[in-house]
Amino acid sequence: MDILSLFVAVPVLTILGLLLTKGLAQARVVSMVGSIVQLGMAINLVFAYFRERAVNDSVMLFTRDLTWFENFNIHYAIGVDGISVALLLLTTIVVLAGVFISWKVEDLPKEFFISLLVLSTGVYGFFISLDLFTMFVFYEIAVIPMYLLIGIWGSGPKEYSAMKLTLMLMGASAVLLVGVLGIYFNSNADGGELTFNILEIAKVNIQFEAQKLFFPLTFVGFAVLGALFPFHTWSPDGHASAPTAVSMLHAGVLMKLGGYGIFRVALFLMPEGAMDWSWFFIILSATGVIYGAFGALRQTDLKYINAYSSVSHLGMVLFALLMFNKTAWNGAILQSLSHGLMTALFFALIGMIYGRTHTRDITKLGGLLKVIPFISVIYVVAGMASLGLPGFSGFVAEMNIFVGAFQNEQLFYRIATIVSVSAIVVTAVYTLRVVGIMLMGKVTNPEYLDLPKTTWFEKTGILLLLIPVVGMGVAPLWISDMVMDSIKLFMQ
Amino acid sequence: MDISNFLLMRQEIMLLSIVLLLIIAEIFIPNDKKSSIVHFAIFLFGIHTILGFVGLSEGSLFGGSFQTTKLVYFFKNVLNVGVLIVLLQSADWIQEKVVKENKGSEFFILLFSSLLGMYFMISAGDFLMFYIGLELGTLPVAALAAYETSKRISSESGIKFILSAALASGAALFGVSLLYATSGSIFFADIIPTITASNLTILGFVLFFSGLAFKISIVPFHFWTADVYEGAPISVSSYLSVISKGAAVFILMILLFTVLKPLMYIWENMIYGLTIATMLIGNLFALRQQNMKRFLAFSSIAQAGFILLGIISGTQLGATTAIYFVLVYIFSNLAAFGVVQAISLKTGKENMDDYNGLYRTNPKLSLVMMLALFSLAGIPPVAGFFGKFFLFTSAASEGYYLLVFIAAANATVSLYYYLLVVRAMFIRKNEHPIPFFNSKIYMRLGLIVSVIGILVLGLYSPLYDYIFELNGFLNQ
């Protein structure tokens, strides 16, 4: 089996293994082993990628193509470039961290880990797919376990949130479906065969009229997953009700599918349609950036704060993607990676705080730095990364985005960029507000004085995420090179 | 006529012999051993199903009124497999309830007679054979729907079915007579060259179409569906929802794609409207249903709307997909009905609220139900997703993007109510959940076969290619 198909095969095998387990202890060990193997494979893939890239300059590496449904010319076509490799690595890290954070799932542990792994299978498959059909299949496989994960193991109005999330994302996939079919039936514009293969379609010039019709459908279909304003409403509710590990995967990985899909499908295959529509979606995404930031400012529930902050940060990704500029695109991918790690870290920490204090309301918390110093310090670090302090991943990403965006000389782009940049200030305000209220000051509630210490599995999960956040900030070049190489090939 | 010509009818002859054997068995088996007739019937039908796959020869009989092709064999085999699953799932119910009232063998006799009617309907080469098949396929079902004579609701459903069915087949017959009036023949082959879009022909076609639309429960011919499904025994409901509907779809497709092809510019507009109405009405009514049988009834109406998406394109691709989707739908719907049947048999509970917390007590049944519902909703990687995706693709291939969009939006709506059942089983808690129980071997087998179908049909692509080759003749 080739190096990429393993990314689908190993989680499937882990799921099969999980079916045989009994009880929490066995289930978590099996999923941990499976996830560690995945992480190892991803690291191996990074090295393999660099070796292969040195000798091979085709857009996609490690490609493989098997016919699936002949009549529709549907193939199981896979391949990766630097961007997908980076995102695969991100996914493996977040999944492993998620397994550690869910070490103590009491209720139906086996089912929990199976759903988690089904979700990750979908995500892996999505990132390696080069065939629109396969990609669509994996997209839906990634979304549907969220319903059970939030519904069964969630808290608060979980039934409502789970249903809202699933229906909005599946509704988006209905829109996407029409876009995908539109691309498919225009893929013979130069007289060739109808195909779902992304690389094949990229060679064809789809008629401008068709692009104008199907670009917005494809874009919106993916962008709902990337929390595009005003279709972001599923995300805060979903986060708030989801259990910790699910929030992590959801914000850290699942929402990245949106940006990646837009980049790989909408922009790549229909560039002229994208140019034509970009003004409209730039307005929406810039609104999302500002709206998310101000939304976070008003919330008092920790999860809502981070959910709105995600809307803001992912708005930047969409914003940067629409700039048609190498630097901005590089920034968009880096922002995806950075946000994935950082938000997963945030949600892990919030889960730990909630698990100890049983509240997520920052007005009821106070002085946590004194009682749970480990968690609190990491929270401050994550906050600094979130507001884009140099030395952390967020800085590199946002720098690239705004430098790239400002290179567009038209007044409209300039204004949009300036408006979006201002969100960084608001980000600083809401991050520091949380730090100030929740961590500093006196301990407001005497019960908090003897909160339990962090355990080894919590620490492992946290460190897994923290190290790359700092690593990307201190040594961003290797990953940025990997992404940049791919973008250059992509633009040709 | 050479005796070997009758081999073309061997599936009909075999089924008829099974019916006769069952009548003989009914006479000779003593009353206290009547439950063995269930094994006997299932065994015979199993052999019949297996034999259906071998030795396919094409040809026509009786001057062309009976014809058979590889595609027709395939249709019959699909129906056979469906009926076999229905039998497996209803075996326990027959043994526990029906045999005691001493009418076990009649159940099989009626069911097989109805299936025989479907055979003739699919194999028809003229409208006479078609009509005989239609009637033979319908009348025994009315008796079956009223089978639980102790329940008023069952008799009510039988009456409702026979009245509406009589009206529908009356309309169909009137339509056929008008078509005969305009073309001068009842043979399909003779009608094809002479058919023109005169007003009388169109009127005949519309009447004829409504007769079949009744069987498929296309809106606005769907009013009987929910009431009959709710009142009839579950086995009969599931038979109605997949076998009778599937057979009607098959013959409708054959007729639309061959005999009525010259009228395509008329029927495609008609079907466009009916597709939207059927999906929409089915979905909207399904949203609020509490009774699982009614719920599945409205869901099956919505599914009929999706099937029409394949027919509307009028291409070989569309026909293939519609057949494929019917096959997938048979397995998915039977799995869902099977679970409802198993639970209803053990506990008598049929409401969605009763399913709360089912996963905690009966995880396997809940998983089967979830797979079936996901397949109906079109969630990968189960077969329903592929069926729906291909339906959308075939409709889009003729440029019906708006229709595809409406259908996809409807699929999302349908996901809502399918998830309601998943929510009940997996998320909701219940103080008095349905206790754990083990189903008997037949029921298990029935569920296992349907689940295998749901899982394999989608991922295993050669089957689709096989169907595609089979209906090459539709691509004229």
C-alpha cells in the first residue's frame, strides 16, 4: 500500500481494533497507539516529501490513480503537495492530543473513540484526494460523526447545537454538490472526457459563464465549513456544546477543510470566476474578521470567546485566499496551521479549567494563576500566540497575510486590508481581558484553592500542541518553504 | 410451439409451482405442525431466488405479449432478493401470530401471487399482459393489508388500499384504451412507430401514468400510503414500500424510455413538477411523524421523488442510476422496516419516543437502524450516498441544475428527520427503555443480508457497470 492510502487505512484498522475492545482502558490505549502511528507516518511523510521534492517538480507527489466508477469517470485519485502534507501533520497532532485529552471519557468510551477516528479518517481522506468525488465523500464522512459526538457526549443544549451544526454543514454540502457537478459537466470544455480529477480539470479552461455560476456555489459550500460570515452561526453553538476533544478537532482540523477546499477546488479550477466574485466575498470575510473579534469581546463564556475568535481568524484565511497573491496565500495556509494548533490548545485548556471549576463563565473565575499555574501559564502563552506576538506561529501567518494583501494597489483592497488589520487590536483586547479577569487577581472562589493538579496525559496533550506553536514561530522557514514551493507550482 | 420456449417463463412457472406446492402442503400438514410451513416456504423461495441467477435466455412468447431480456431477469432477481428479505424478516411474526390463527400458508400464497403479477407486469410486451400483471400484483396485497383481522386498523387499511387501487387501475385501463384508440394496437412494438402527440394520446398517457404513479406513491397519488402502511402488518408495509414500488418503477421506466419516448418533451416537464412536489410533500409530512410506520411511509414518498430524478434525464445513465437506486433503496428500507418489525414483535412499540435510549439496551439493532437511515439520507460511505449522488449527476447531465439544487436541499431536510430517529436511539435517555432481546435466526439473517447490501452496493462499483450494460437497449 502506498504511503498516502495508509492515512485512510490506519484509522480504519484502528476502528476495527476498537470494535474488539471492552471498556475505557482498552479503548483509549488502542486509539492512542493508532494515533501515534499516524503521527509517525505524518512525520515520515514530511521527510519523504522533501526527498521527493528535490528530484520531482510536478504539482502533486506520491500520486496514485485507480478507476472506481467507470461510467462517471470517477477515480480514487490521491496525491499531496506541501500544503496537504502540512495539514496532514497538523491533523495527526491534533488527533493525538485529542485522544490524550479524552483520557477519562466515562460514557460509552468505545463509541466515542470510534466516532473521533471516523472523523479523522474523513479529514485525512479529504486532504489527500485529487478527485472531486472522493473529496466530497470524505468531506461528508468527516462531518456526520460530529452529530453523535456533540449529541451524546456534549453539554448544554447539545441536541440543538448538534442538529444545527449537522444541518448547516450538510446544507452547505448540498450547495457544494451543485458546484461540483457544474465543474464536472464543464470539464470537457476543450473536447476531452468528463472528469472529476482536479489536475485534469485545471488544464481545461472552463467557460467564463459557467465559472461565474459555479464559483459562488463551490465557494459558499466550502466556506460554511470555514465559518464565513453570515454562515458561521453553527460554529459557536457547536463549540459550546461539544466535549473538549471534539471542540479541538472541530476548530483545529475540521474547519480547515473549508479553506483548503476553496484553495484546491474553487480558486484552482475557476480562477476567472473567483476574480469576478472576489469583491463580494472579500466584503463578507472582512466583515467576519471584524464581527468575530467584536463578538469575542462581548462574550463571557470561554468557549464562545474562542469560537468567535475562530470566526475572526478563519475569516482572515478566507480573506487572504481571495487576494490572489503568493504572500497572502502563504499566510493563509500558515494561519490555518497556526490557528489549528492554537485553538486546539485553547480548547484543551478550557476543557481542563471547566473540568476543575465546573464553570466557563469568566466573571465567576479569578486568580487561577495561583491555583493551577501550569494551565494558566500555557493559557497566557496561547493567548500571546493568538494575538500575533512575534515568536509564535500567529505572527508569521498574519504578517504574511497583511503584507500580501496590501500589495494589491486598488483602493478597495487597501481599505479592506486596513479594516481587517484593525481586528488584531481587538484580538489583543479580548485575549488580555480574559487573561486579566480569569487568571490574575485574587482567587474569587475559596473552593478553587484546592483544585486538582494536572495529570500526565493532560500535560502530554498540551505539550504536543504547544511545541509546534512555538516551533512554527521560532523556525517558520521549513514549513513556509514547503508551502511556498507548492504555491509557486500551483500558480503556473 | 416448442416446449423449450416455456423455459423463457421459467421464473413464473417456478413461482406458480411454489404456490401450488404450498396449497398441497396446507392440505396435508396437520394443524399442530403448521409452523413448519414457514420453513418450507422460505426454503422453496430461497431456491427459486438462487435459480433465478442462472441460465438467462432472451426471447418472447405468445406473439410478443410476453417478453424477457437480461434486464428483465435482473429486475426479477432484484424483486426476488427483496421478497426473500421480507420473508426472513416476517418469519417470526408468522410463526408467533399468524400460524396460531391457522392462516400461515395463505400469507405466502397471497404474497407469491402478487409477486407473480409483478413478474408478468415487468415482462409485458403489450398492454393487456401489463394490465393483468398490474391487477394480479395489486389484489392479493389488499387481502394481505387486512391480514390482522383482529385489528380494526388493519381491515381499514385493506379497504382503503383496495378502493384506491381499484380507482387507480381503472384510470390506467382507461388510459390504455385511449392509447389503443389512437394507435390501433396494444402491442408496445406496434405503438412505437405510430405514436404522435395528439390530445387524445396525451390524455391517455396521463391517465395511464397516474395508475402507475399510484403504485409508486408519487404526489398527488400518495394519499393512501401513510394510512395503509400504518394499518397493515409491517411485513406487508415493507413489501408495499419496496417490492411493489420497485416493480412499478421498473415498468414505468421501460415504457417511458421505449414506447413513450416520442412524447418525452411532454413527460419530462410533467415529471419535473412531480419530482419537486413528491420530494417536498413527502419530506414535510415526514418531519412531524411519531409512528415509525407512518414515518417510513412519508420517507418512502420522498424517496420516490428522488427516483424520478433518474427517469427525467431520459438517458441510459439516468435509467441505470434509477435502477441502482431502487436496488439500494430496497436494502436500506428493508433494514429499517426490519428493525421496526423486530421491536414491534417483541414489545408492540412502534413510536419514535419508545426508541429513546435504544442504543444502551440493543446496540446492534440501533446500529442497523442507523446505517439504514444514513443510507436513506444519503450519507457516505453507505450505498444510499452513491445512489443519490449518481441520481443528481444524471439529472445534471441534462442540465437540470435547479432541480438538482432543490433535490439536494430536500436531501438536507430529509436528513433532519432521519437524525431525529438517530437522536432518539443514541442521545435521548429513557427511564423505561426497550429491554434487551435477541431476535430469532430468520430475523437476524434478514437484517444481516440487508446490512451487507447497504455496505457493499456502494463501494463495489462493478455492479453499477453491470446494470449499465444491461439496459443498453434503452439508449435508442
